Amino acid sequence: MSHTYLLDLYDLIEQRLGEVSVEPESEHSEGDRTQSQQGRYDVLTEFKQFLAERYNNKLPRRIRNKYSG
């Protein structure tokens, strides 16, 4: 995997995590919305942690610390 793809994935994850904090306009009840957003946040953070554990060693040293989980 090229490190540019990895950096793009990190940027996309950060963008999606920012969207999770914004409340979506929908007809779901407040409890469903909160549970859904929490689940989405958990999955995104787990995926970010997975990338950091498996692929950060493939990044150039000068930018490796920026994306350390």
C-alpha cells in the first residue's frame, strides 16, 4: 500500500469523525440517533487504530508521528 493512500484514508476518517459530531436531520428518535452515531464513531476509531497498528511503520519517519493512533 502506498503511503499516499494511507494518508488519504486518515484524512477521510478524520472528515467522517467530524461529520459524526454534527447531528443529522432525520425522523429517528433521539435515542436511535445517539446510538447510531456512537456506533459509527466507534467503528471509525477502531479502523483508525487498526491502520495505525498495522501500517504506520510503512509511513516515512517524518510524518509517522502525526498519525500515531
